Amino acid sequence: MLKKLLLASCLFVSINIQAQNADVRIGQLINESNWFELEHELKATPANSISPFLRQLATAMTHHYFNRPDSACTVLADLLNNHQQELGDRTMSMVVLLSTNLTRIGHYNDAAGLLQNIYDQLAAMGTDSTLTEPYKAQAQQYRALAACDPLYQPLYKSDEYRIPMVIGDKDGQRSIEMNGSINGKEGRFLFDTGAGGNLITPKLARAYGLRSLDTDITVGGIGGMKQGGYAIADTLRIGGLTWLNVPFAVIDTQTGHEEADKYNEKFQLPPVIGLPVMLCMQEIQLDFAHREIIIPAIPTPNPLGKSNLIRTDTEGLQLKTPDETGNHVYFHFDTGCYYTYMQPTWYNRHKKEVDSAGVPDSLRMAGIGGVSITRTYKLPYMKIRIGNGTAMIDSVNVNTGIDLHSGQVKTTSFSDGAEDGVLGLNALEKFSKVIINLKDMYMEAIPFTEKQ
């Protein structure tokens, strides 16, 4: 009997230690914002080995970043209703996260109500207006969009669609473009995975007859933040796909930099089709061999067995992939950028090898908010892996982040130092086909065959 009691006691201690260790691992991954590893840890660890609160918190975070907004809303509501004491200082960020996921499923009024409530509470406490105004402004934006519901209403049947892929070339900067129409007016649009929303200039918004909304927005870009507004396209058509009530951010893309603005005037930015439209499609296959964009009727089952793609806090896409040494590299995935390049985060880890093998150069980027010119090194080649596909690209810039004129380190609003590089179109063109699956959050690349 004593042996049985001792064995049971040891077993209880062992389970208790295992649970404590699981909690420590889960908590550490959340604090590190390591969402890929957190997703793996949740799947690999028995549910009863994690405390109920941490399991719910980890589940909420993974569902948010791996684009499962319906379930994220359910879990976040449970956390706020039943675990507010354990959340402590995290409570407000969970409310904001819930509002974000509510907008992802089209519940804009509910999201606005949550943010208005945060604003009212902070204002009543006498909090500085610079901290409270963003909540009020976001609530106003959501209310304006709610008045146009339902947004992105599809007018097409579930089927396979094939859209001709046009490779635009503007002074050596290639891009993926598609023919379509806005409000019945034909045009050519830019396919941009780096755009968290659809974008159009004021001039084109007027030309296409978009309906302006009474709300201001702030959009981040290469040079910083830029003010603009929202407008609604009554119809957007791309190939055989048509949607009603499609929002566009209306932004003046003038940078204030004479040379960059002359370039913009010469090569006018077409309407930008960003991530929200792609999410409606669920899966996009970029078929470079046949110059087609394929939208399958049924999304392709994930051949990787796990996700290698997340939605970021800036509404972008981040790809996780191993490098040649097996270490993980995190790319901001941006088809609106032609050249693949590495960021200061990666440079600081590989400084010695880059300084010796790279050729000094500079990187000039112009976009929303201004122009950035930084010191770089040019590497002769780099092997890039996307899913199971591997390709070699040459002449890769490594951005040191140091401004060429001031010598100060610069950051951009879409990359806060969490990503190692920007995966551009020149890497994708090395493959026959690239699959972007936003249902199961993965990217797969299929190499060219010898016949192709």
C-alpha cells in the first residue's frame, strides 16, 4: 500500500512539474511573440499540461496571427469574460485584438463600440489625449465602414478562375498587374501582398467615381505615416470575380522628394489591390510559367503539414523559412517590391560575413510618407526557400539601416525590426508557380521543370 501511495505521489509531482514547465515554455513564447513556435508547442503539448488561462491566451494569439478570426473572437471573449484578473495589464490589448478580429469577420459596429469604450474610460481617467485619440479615430473609421455593410460582397459562384497575369516593367521595376474594372470603368491594377488594404490616389478615386467616406485614416509606409481618407468602390471586378462595396484608402503618394515625385508622375501608381481582396479569394496561385493568376474552387491541402505564414500587426504577411544553415529567416512578403533584400536585423547577425563578401552600395526606396536612402552591401547571390521549393537569386542588397546622409539608424513603419528581409517579386519569378494559401496560411513554391 505504501509503495502505491509513493508511486501516486511521485506521479502527481511529475505531472505538476510537467505542467509548470509547459506553462513556462508557453509564457516565454508569448512574451517573445514567437507565434510559429507557439503554434507548434500548443499542438505538441497535452492540453491538461497547460494552465487553462495560458492555454486560452496562447490559443487566442495563434488564432489571431494564423488568420482564424471567428475562433479568435470566441476565445478572446472567453478570456475577457472569465480571466480578466489573470490578464491584468494585458486586458486592454486583448480588447483591441478582439476589435481587430471583429472587423475581419465584418462586425465593424461591435469593434467600434469596444474601442469607443476604451477611449471613454481612458478619457475619464484624464489620460493624455495623444494616447486616447487613436482609439477614438479608429472607432470612427469602423463606424464609417459599418454604414457601407456588407463589404466585399461577392457576386460570383464558387468555381476556378483564371486571370491573365500582366508583368509590368517601369524603369526596371517589375510588378504583377491585372486587368479589371472599378464601377464599370476598365483599368489595370497592381497585385500587392505588401499592402494591408486597397489603395488609390485621389486623382484616380475621382476618375473611377469612388464614394468618399467622412473619416480620416493614417497609413504607414517607407518614409513614415501619411494622412488620407476612405472611399468605397460600388463594384470591383478582376477577371471573372466581382465584389460590391470595396473600401480603398485614398492616399496622396507625393513624397516631397523631387526626383521620386517626377518618377511617380511618369509612372502613375495604379489602384492597388491589397490583402483584403486576396483574403476573399482564400488561395491565389501565381503561375509564372503560363502568366496566369489562378483562384481554385477549393483551396489546395497544405503539403507542408504546418503553416509558414502569418498575418502581422501591420496587416502584412510574414513568411518563415530556413536558410542554408537551417536557421529560420522571417520575410515580409511583398509583391509590390520587385527586389528581395535583407534588413538590418539580419545584417546585425551576419555582419562579419557581409562586410567581407559584400560590395558597398546604397538602397533607395520611395513610397508613402517619403524617401529612404540607406547604406547597404550587395551580396553576389542568395538561396531562397519557399515551402518545398528552392531557388537562387543574385545581387541581393543587405540593408544596414544606416541613413546615407545623417548616419542615423532608420526604421520603416511596416518593419519594426522583427523581420530579416523583404521577399520581393524577383524571388517568386524563379519558380514555375507560387501558391499563397490564406485559409491554412502557407506558401509553397514549385520549381520550373527542364521542359519549361
